[in-house]
Amino acid sequence: MSSDNTKPNISRIYDYVLGGHNNFEVDRLAAEQILQVFPAYPRWAKLNRWFLQLIAEQWATQGQQRILDLGSGIPTQGHLHTVLPDAKILYTDNDAIAVAYARELLQDTPNVTFEQIDMRDASTVITAAERTFGTERQVAIGCIGISYFIDDTHLQQLMHALYDWAAPGSIMAVSALYGEIVSEDTRQAAELFKRNNAEIFPRNEAMIRALCAPWKVATLKPLTEWLDVKSLMQESDYVGNVEFNGIILERADT
């Protein structure tokens, strides 16, 4: 994954397929290549965004006051701080351009911080969380639209580090990519993501449960069920048995 405007960046590609304007020509060209072999990408991207908004509403109802969001991209309409205006929020992303632009957007929201962090470096994530939240470690953590760009080793390290740091009662929302890279279309799509600095890591349920441990899996179901939008999807959207799932994890009492 890169952080300049001469190479595609997955957060800006994501912004483009969602109809946003915070992207460059290099991102748009990369996105169009991906869409040729993975035309369902915008629909799945929208489901991830809608899931984020649903989680934000749930956290607001629960009265969550401390939010750590991983791989945030550019926090535009419907993002966490707009639904949770009184919460202390730490956004993170590895793209310097996204971070700089986000800080401009958020300059009038003093309770929101945006840090440039590669979430594959778990110690840096924890250091930033400690700097933002101090000794208050009961948090709600967002890992939506990003886990499938992180390899198994780094994702497991991150999950363990967050579990060790967070206080009992903390929760995490994750979206995960299920499926297999078996058809020609899925192989081409995977190769294009990798070529554009965003290798993907689809997994099955057993793998996800193992990687998320020792967090307790409280809920795991497809995003289409979370959002009640299965009728919007087409059969071709599931090529390679692709499915995006939403997961709620809990930090159990010790």
C-alpha cells in the first residue's frame, strides 16, 4: 500500500468506486481495471460503508465514548464522528494524502484525531491509542473494509495486541472477505489488487475465528443480512463464492 499520488492507493480507489472525489487519475485508472473483472466491487464497497454507518448508530445508542477506527480512509459523509459527535475518536490510515486531507476536514472537531499509521505495525497502533485515550481503555474498535488487505501474521498480531491493551467490555466491529480465488475473474481481480499495492486475503469462517482470537465472536453473519439488502445483490456478485461478512467481537472479562 502506498502513500503518494503517483501510485494507486486502496483508500482512494475505494473512494472512487463509492462515487467520491478524493482520488487521483492513477486511482481512477486502477479502479476501472478492477471493475472490468470485478464489476460487483462498488456494490460490496457500499455494503461495507453501510455496515460502518449501522455500527456507528449502534455505538451511539450504546453510548460508546471512545472509538478507535483502523484503516479509516477519508472520513466523509456518514462517518463515525458525524453519528457520534461527542465521542473521542482516533482515526488511522497509512496514506499520507488521505490523512492530510482528513485533518483539514476535521479541523473543527477537537475531539477527533487522525494519525498516519500502518495497522500492520501493532505497536504503533497501541501507542497512538494510549496517546489519545490515556488510561481509559474501554473502547469500541472499527476494522471495517480493511481486514482482508492484511496478511494472516500481521492481522493476528494486531488482534492480540488490541486484546491485551483494551479493557474488558471493549468491542470490535470487523468486516471480512469470504471466498476463494478459483475462477479466472477472481484470479484476475486478485492480481489487479496486488498490482495496485493492495493484495487481498480472502478467508473462511474457521480462519477468521482463529485470527480474531482471543476476542469472543459475538455475532457473525453476511453484510446482506446485517443490512437486509440481499435482494439488491445479483447472482454474479458472488463469483468465486465471494461474500462479505460482518463480525462483532467482545473483550471478555478476565
